[in-house]
Amino acid sequence: MGDSVNGVERITAQALEAGLRRGDRLTVLDVRRREAWATDPARVPGSVWLPLEEVPQRARDLPAETHLVVYCS
């Protein structure tokens, strides 16, 4: 899908959109802080809000059978 940095693949918004349209098995995580998430209505449709600081405690709850896409802007 995109470039790899330190073993983490980076993709563009356009590539994510295309993957979602194709029905790729993706879980999209919005990891913004509560304040940013609550005040910004721009969200990826179907994304799951999980603040970054909670990811370590809740990582086991994330679906293992999908590619995980994380965004914070």
C-alpha cells in the first residue's frame, strides 16, 4: 500500500479510501486525545476512537484478522 518506516507501513488518505471502497479487511483507529476528537467533526467513516494512551491496555480487544490503520490528525 505504501512506504515502510521502521517496519510500519505508511499509506496515503487516498490509498486508505481506496482500500475501504474495495472492502479490504481494515480496522481504522482514531487515536486523537479526547479534546481533539470531540471538537473536530472530521472522522474516517467507520473508524474506532481509541485514545493513544489507552492502546496498550486495549490492544487485545482489537481484531487480529484485519490490517490496523492508525491516524491522529
